[in-house]
Amino acid sequence: MNGRRAWVSVDGEPRLGTVVRYSYAPKTGAPLLAVELDDPVGDTDEVVVNPQIDDVLFESEA
């Protein structure tokens, strides 16, 4: 999963980034992805998303 390109939502706007970590929430076991943004938004250069709940679109690996 690391290194995959993904579109994520930041403040309602789609942003492209790279998955840098994949882990699970300790209490619920939900999957979590840390995505480093190509173009930081303000002081946010990395976001953590739950791909089961949050909008995440992976680029195809053609």
C-alpha cells in the first residue's frame, strides 16, 4: 500500500498525495492511511484517512 498515489479530501477539496504509512486504529481495528500531500494546504502536509469511511480514490497502476 505504501507508495500508492491517492486522491483524498482536505477541507472538501480533492488533493493528490502518496500513501506513506498503513496502520490500524488501536481500539477499533479500522484501517488508516497516512497520505503525504503533493501540495500542502496551509500547514497541513500529511493527512490520516480511513478508506472505509473517508473519500479516497487510488490512481490506477497501469
